[in-house]
Amino acid sequence: MPRMSSARWLLPALIAACATAHAQEPPAANPAKNNPHLGNREAIRSGMTMYRVRCADCHGLDAKGYRGPDLTALLAGGEMTDERLFNTIRKGVPGTDMPPSQASDDELLLTIAYLRNLGAVAPAEAATGNLDNGARIFAAQCRSCHRVGVNGGRIGPDLTRIGVARSRAALVREIRTPSEWMAPTFETVTVVMKDGQRIRGVKKNEDVFSIQVMDLRERIQGYLKADLKEVIYEKESLMPVFSAQRLSDGDLNDLVGYLTSLRGADTATR
């Protein structure tokens, strides 16, 4: 009996002691603080391969931005330390198209070594063109689908911070050829009911059994696939093609200049 009573208090005491020791352990150091790959030619080559496979689709082969921001400009400012860059890649950026990375710490360090080796970097893109005319074009052609600040539609992406999320080249491509790439939550779908009724809109969520769609009246509707006749995944964006006949090169330059100036709530209000 005495042995059993000792065991009863010994186990909780050991658990408490281990918990206390664990709580007193210092937080793990950020691996990027001592990146062993910086300046190593072979490591940089490996990092380049990883960057091109995992990052170039959004940030461009030259890291000057496409769907994602210009990384050379971010690194040029000096505020993006290796530790911050590591955490950004690891955790992703909530509210954007950048997901968290499941790559190993060493693979992230190789990628950072490559980015640090890109050489001379360009400053952030400045807004060009007639911004007032660009704002007028946006109000007439784009605001029914896109929001800036608290104004505009919701069927397309919110553009309040588009100036820091897209490069100028990406904006031009997405205006001229919007179907070239569609964000996952803005893919065009048509759900066909069993009575033949069709609802067209953008896909917001989907799993094996259901799909959620925002229709053209900006109503979000959920459907069980078992209740549907068909789900049609379209390759064309709901956004129309703004060809040179519809939007001249001069007006496009003004519109992109206005979009480039949108960098948050304050500029959106302006």
C-alpha cells in the first residue's frame, strides 16, 4: 500500500516538473539568423531551382513580380530581414494568394540565399500615367465587380491593396487576358439543376459533396452535388477581355497607374 500511494503522487510530480522545464526553455532560434548557404555558389544554384519551381509562377522568373509583388523591391528596402523573409515564406500571407510553405527549413534557407544573390535590385514601381483618368476608367469599367475600400462590387477580387500585390506587368496581362489565370476563389462555374436551371458565377468553396457559388447578383449559394445535374468548370473568366479596341493603350496605362497607386485603405479612400 505505501508503494502505491507514493506512485500516486510521484507521477503527477514528474509531469509537473517536465512541464515547468519545458516552459523555461528559450524559444527556438530562427534558422535564417545563421544561414549557412549565403554566398555558396552551389547552394545558390539549388535555391534558384527551388525558387523557379515554387515561387516564379507568382513572382516571376526574375523575382520582379507577376501575380505576386516584386521581391527585388522588397529586399532592396532593407526592412525585409532574412528572419522576416523566412517567417513570411513559412507562414504565408493571410488574405492573399500566398499559402504557407511545407518545405523544410533548409530548402527555405536555400531559396533565401538565392534571393539575396540576385544582385542589384530595382526600386518599387512608381505609379505612372494620368491617375485621375485612371480612376474615372475604373469607376466606369471596373467598380461594378471590384471593390476599392468600401465601394464597389464583390464578384471580382478586392483591389484595395492591388498596388502592393501585383506588378505592373501582371496588371496589364490580367486586364488584357483575364482568362490566362484565375484565382482559386474566382474560377468561373455554372451549376446545372436537375430541372435544367443554370446558375453561373464564381466558385468560392468546394468539397467532395458540395459546392459554394457567388452568382452574378453577388448572392452566395451552397449546393449539394447530389442535387445537381452537372457542374461545369469554365475556362473563361467572368471578367471581359479589355482589348485595344475596348481600352486604348493610353487609357490602359492610366488605369494601371491608378491601380498601382492603391496600397491600402488610405489610398483607396483617396
